[in-house]
Amino acid sequence: MASQNKSQSTPTTKKPVSKAKRVARCGMLVALAFIFSYVEAILPISVGIPGVRLGLANLVVLSMLYLLTPMEVFAILLGRIVLAGLTFGTLFSMIYSLAGGVLSFLIMLFFCKRRVFSVVGVSILGGVTHNMGQLLVAMFVVENLKLAYYLPVLLISGATAGAVIGILGKRLQGIRYFQPET
Amino acid sequence: MKKSDWILFTACLLLGAVGMLILWVLPKQGDSVRIMSDGKEYAVYSLSEDREITIESDYGQNVLVIRGGSVFMKEADCPDRYCVEHAPLEKSGEPIVCLPHRIVVEIITKEKKGEYDGIAK
């Protein structure tokens, strides 16, 4: 097998991960992201601006982008949004989460493959694009471009929240579990 | 953290700060309150007359108050109530938005020249 040939050339032995393990791992990570959403729903870190959140659940997506396949991460993201939306939100808030989540996922995926930014930079981009995605949907919903007034605030809050999550993500990468699959 | 991360972060903060500065300078004195519901104009009221307006939409009910030259959302039966928490508006610029009810309230300057009563979009 090609993957085993490859593993012999590298010091760490890489075994192919079974499908069952992949599914179980994704399920566990959905649960973890869901817990993060829950923590944020009951303990909102308010900075005085309504709707501004840290985005703790993005920590899961961010760290897994470096470890799992894009499809797995996307599945985790969707699972988390649907679960959290049904539990703490409305169908309406789910659409916003989806817009922000998918847009930031795509941007983070693009930049984590290129080594321009470290995890922190990727996370900042994720935070900013998450807010932009939500704002775009909001503009579309109320059919009013005036909402652009919130752009500067969302830019700053997205970058700040993204940086915090990114620094946490950086710490996680130092932990053995978060190193590429053994 | 890479150097590029710092550049990105600083760029975001700077851009945001410049944007906020522009939006802080931009607002002008207005004389009317425009209520938009679902992308369409719902009503325009004078800012100088105190009144309470109940806005009915397919999504719910909002109560808007015009008092002493400022306008604020007094009540709303939306789930997040961000519109109620929003600071009263006195000038044009940042609108009060009730996203769940698709309502946008803003201060505008109505043309006093008669025939230009409508709003150019």
C-alpha cells in the first residue's frame, strides 16, 4: 500500500485510519464543538456590543483543519451548527451561523494550506470573514445596505476574537494529541 | 505568531478604526425618521413631534418612540431584543435594526422643497 510505503520513510509510523474511527472521531468533535457553543450560550462574554461573541466552537474547526480532511471538518462544522441552532437558537439564527461558518471555513481552509499565516492569522481571517458572512446575510434579509455601518465594529471584533481563538489553537498544536495522526 | 499574523491583525484593527472614524464624522442632523420594513418604506415621521408608533409586520410587533428629537425602540417581541438595547438615534448614520422582524429605523433629511417628497434610491 502506498501509504505504508510512505510511512516507512518517515520516523512516525502512519497507519491508515479506518472509516469507523473517522466517523467516531468526527462525532466526538461535533460533541465538543456543541459543548463550546453551549458554554457560550450560557456564559456570554459580553463586551457591550450585542451579538459579538468569542466563537469558542471555532477552536475545534480551526485545529482540525490542520489534522483532518476538509470534508471531515466541514461535517463537524455543519453538525455543530445544526445542533446548536436547534437547541439554543432559531431557524433564523441558524441561517446566520451557517453563512458565517461556511464562509470562514472556506477562507481558513484556503489559508491553512498556504503557509502565509500561522494558526493565529488563519483564525483572525476566520473571525473576520465569519462576521462578514453574517453581515451579508443580514443585508440581504432586510434589503438595506445601511447595515454596512456595522462593518468597522465587526471587523475589529472579528479580528480580536479570531486572535484569541488562534492563540488558543496555537497552544493546542503543542499538545501531542493535536499533532498529525499517529 | 508570524510577522504576517501581526500585519494582518494590525491591518484589521486600523481598517476598523478608520472606518469607525469616518462613520463617526459622517452623521448629519436629520429631521425625519424613516422606518423600513422588509426592504420597503413603512412610514416616515417628523423627528420634532413626540409620538409612539406601533410597527406591525408579518414577523411581529415593535414599538418605536420619538421623543425630544431622538428615536428609540421601546418594545419588541423579537427573541434577541438588540433593537431595544440600541442607544437612541439623534443623527443620520447608524440605523436601529431589528433583524428578526426585518425592520430598519434611520434618521433622514426630508427635502422641504415640496415635489421631492419621495426618497431617491
